[in-house]
Amino acid sequence: MYVAQLLQVKAFFISRHYITTISAIISFVFVLTKCIDKEKEIKTTTVKRISFEQFAGSAKCATCHKEIFENHIHTGHYLTSQLATEKTIKGTFKAGKNKFYYNPDLIVAMEKRDSGFYQVVYYKGLERKALKFDIIIGSGTRGQTFTYSDDNVLFQLPVSYYTFANQWAKSPGFPAKVQIDRPITSRCLECHTTFAQTISAPDNKLEQFYRTHIIFGVDCEKCHGPAARHVEFQLQNPQEKKGKYIINPSNFSRQQKLDLCALCHGGRLEKTRPSFTFEAGDNLSEYFELDTLSSSAINLGNVDAHGNQYGLLKASKCFRMSKDLTCNTCHDTHENERGKLALFSQRCMICHKNEHTNFNSMNNVSVSSVKENCIDCHMPAKPSNAIVVFSSGADIPTAALFRSHFISIYADETKKFITTFNKK
């Protein structure tokens, strides 16, 4: 009897100790899980802070990289934003060629005045508003649009210049009336500048910018990262040949290289973190909801060639069959190579050698001719749905042409190429 009672007591304490131990383990796991979740929360909510002071400016880069710098300043990337001056504005201010007519009563005239260049709104011959040209957006290859500033907020001017049509016309997407309240956002500037520092709160609908803290153009530091520390170190240590405190995209993985270009050539990206926090080498999907393209839309030609070039390239057979094809396979971002079809075609030959059997079935078109221009057949220029010109009083627009980055066989374009060749 006594022994049985002792055994019961012992069992009770063992059971109690067991329950206590299990409870402690469960509590520990619960606390650990909460800590891990908290760590995840911190990681996802922590925002990188990039400031204007971290940048050196490309002029400093020229100290050691003179040839690269002098080539780069002629590229569309470098010229994609700049201050508006008589030299940089491409459209004319000459009488007779400086006006856009919304209707006979409503006119916007481009005028040079003592204090600068203006878009002046006239209604029935009376001046109603004069807006000063501030910043140019666009390299001018196909056109330029412009901003004016009001209390550090940037707004798009109602009239743009279209190089391909050689005329002034209402800005892309604007209504058939004078609109002067379309704000320029940090997301706009993220693709047209290297850096622009905001002075407004993150939730402000109208973002304000430090005008003196904008680095115009897509410059060296857009792809190599803020370089002030790098420049300081290299100048103090000229014997050091390996670049310190600088990003080298040539060391990136394939996806890192693609993400760097897709930041601005990836279509409509919805940002999930503040603008200018993505840096070269980052994972784009951690900063944006990506723009995906459906194969049916591509095959039906319903995708704007000016939009998601990355998505179009990614859907191409050339891309899918390659392990290392990126934008940089064809494009040297340090050089202005626009229009050099033979040069781009030579890069096609890296994969498509002379012995490629398709070269022998081109209706007597020689292999050498194909090598000089693969582009017009397989990446034809297509009209943009977004960059179009409505001439004064016109109902039918004229569209800018952009190379499709969906590399494929375009039967109609191939026929044009063969017909042109056979006429020579």
C-alpha cells in the first residue's frame, strides 16, 4: 500500500515535470517565432536611405574614365533629362513655327523672353498663363517633353516637341484642352534622372523636390551606384588598381543585369518601396510589382513596342534558348550606337553563325546582306500607341516608331526586305 502511494506520487511529479517541460518548449517556440516574424517585419519595412551627398557626379568619373565619359555623354541615357536652355530645347521659337492650336481661339505659343523660355496660353488673343520651361524630359531622339516648377512641385507642360514630326503638339496622353496640373512624380524621375531628392512627406500626393539635388540624365552612378566614397578613396590611393566602393555590373548574375535594365524598360511597374531605393544589383521584385506580358497579347501584336522591352525580350525564343543573353549582349550603354544596324547584326552572329541553315532559304538574298541587317526582319520598327502626334486640328495621329524587342519571324517585314534587296 505504501509503495503504491509512493509510485503514484512519483508518477504525479514526473507527469507534472513533463507537462511543464513541454509547456516551456511551446512557449520558447512561440517566442522564437514571434522574434523571427518581427525580424521579417523589420527587414521588409526597413528602407535604404540614399542621399544626394553620396553621389560624386559624372564629371568626377571623367578624371579616371575620360574616354568612357566622353562617349557616354552622347547617349540617349545621358540626355534623357537636362535643364531647359536655348541649346538643349530642340523645338523652334521662331514666329510661324512656335504655336500649337487647340482650336482657333485657344493657342499655346512657345516664346523666348528676357527671363527665359515660356509656354504661353492665349485665349481669344489674350494671354492667360505663362509657364516657364524648367526641365527637359527625353533625349530628343523622338521628342522632348518639359516641366515647370511651382513651389518645388514639378508639373508637365501641356505642349511637347516631337522630333520625328518636327513640330510642337500636345503632350502624350493630354486631353484636347490646355492641362497644366499633371504632376511629375519621383517614379517618373527615377527613370529619367540618376537621382532626385524629395523634400515632401512620403504620403504627399504632390511631391516636392530639391531643385539643386537632382542629378540629370541616366548617368554613371545609375548603374555603378553612388560614387563619392569611391572617388575619395581612389584619389587618395592612386596605386590601388582595383575599384573600391563601387558597383561593377559586369560581375552581376544574368537576372541582376536584366533587373537593372527592367527598372526603366520593364513596362508599368508598381513600386512597393520608395523611389530611388532600388540600386544596381538589387532584386527588382523586392521593390516593384512586375509588369507581366501574356503570350497571346504578344502574338496578337497588342503590346506597345515602347512599353515593356524587357518582357518582350524575355518572351523571345532567342532569350528562352540562351543561358546568358541579356540587354547588354546587344547594347553597349557607354556608346551611342543608335541606327547602327550592321553592328547589332554582328552581335546576332555571335549565336547565329554563317552556317545557319536559314540563311540558304532567303530567295537569293546573300548571307552577307543578312549579316548586315538582321534587325529589320526580326525586330521591326513598330508604331507606338503612347508616343503619337496630333497635329493642330488633325483627327488621325502620327506615331513614333520603336524597335520591337520581341525577336521573331515577321513575314511581312521579311517580304519587304527581300523586295528591297531584289530591286538593288
